[in-house]
Amino acid sequence: AQKVTQAQTEISVVEKEDVTLDCVYETRDTTYYLFWYKQPPSGELVFLIRRNSFDEQNEISGRYSWNFQKSTSSFNFTITASQVVDSAVYFCALSGGVSGGYQKVTFGTGTKLQVIP
Amino acid sequence: DTEVTQTPKHLVMGMTNKKSLKCEQHMGHRAMYWYKQKAKKPPELMFVYSYEKLSINESVPSRFSPECPNSSLLNLHLHALQPEDSALYLCASSQGGADTQYFGPGTRLTVL
């Protein structure tokens, strides 16, 4: 069985602070994919990043960076110099083997980030 | 930019009504998904059409009925819903297999 744990339910930061959202996963698959999605109040789930289990390189995209560590089964997400527009619920997700032509995605429970101006 | 569209954005219906939610994707994907999301919860998968084959979450009640007229369109037919079915319904698409799922803006459904 797959599991994704986002222990931080809600985080509040003041604008321009850095913030890290934690994600810990469990899977028995040797090949798997990890994702982060952003869900602003409007409701749409916005895809941010996907990593496969064989690529542990950290990634940076503008103010966003991701730290993937297989040794600790973690895939953490850092926002540098946070902005009010970053306020949203962030979901970490995991998918493994393909069955029936698609991969079932397991979502974490989400972390609500509030950036205070 | 998302190329998954959903209509309507909001829907209010009574328990005796029949309505449909519509989803369209313009990315040439071969798999489409319906998710249900209750407030402060993650999305839950309801149905998948992958290469025109339907996969169902066995816990979804029969008052929800999916339809996939072609690989770009996905409908969710609603009949005799209950107030607890009020939620955000999200459509997603992907190439299938291990590809990333891209989501639409969702339909906020309220059942009175």
C-alpha cells in the first residue's frame, strides 16, 4: 500500500520569509513518481513538479525548490521569499505501478499555507 | 496553462434532479479522470477512462454515471444525489500510463 504524509496541516508565514513544506512517503514499488500540486482558493489543482524514483537531483524553479531524499523517503518543497500569491493548499502525491492503463495517485492530506502581507 | 475545461463552474441541484458535468481536454491525452474533493480533504478518484476502457472506484454509488463520448470529452451524469454528495468535482487528463495528470478548474456542486 502507498501512503503520503504531510504532517503540517497549516503554516503561516510573513511575506518574504522562506517556508518548507514537508512530505514523507511509503511505497514498496521500486519505480514510482512524486508530485507536488498547488490548490489556490479557486479550486483548480495546479501541477508544480514530478520526480521519478531514479532521479534524486534537487530541482529549482524560480522561487521554488524541491529536495528529494530516498534515504529518508522525503520530498520536501521550499518556497523562497514567499509572496501572498503563494497562499494555497499544497498537496504532495505519489504514484507507482501502472494498472488498467493508468497510475493511481495517492495524495497527502495537504498543507494549507497562508502568507501574511 | 491548463487545457482542461469544465462546465459548469457551479451547480446547485435538488435531490430529484438529473444533471451532467462536462469536461474537455485539448492536449491529445488518452486518459481522463473524475475526482471528488470534500472540503479540507484530498481528491478521491471516482472513475478513469484510459484508452476508452472504464475503471471504477467500487465505493462510488450508482447515482454517479460516467460517459466518455470520445477521447477529448468526459461527462459525469448525476441522478438522485444526496446532500453529502456536495463537493468539488475535478476532471483530469493524462497520456495514460505513468504520465502526469493535469486538472481542470472543477465544478462546485451543491445538493439541496
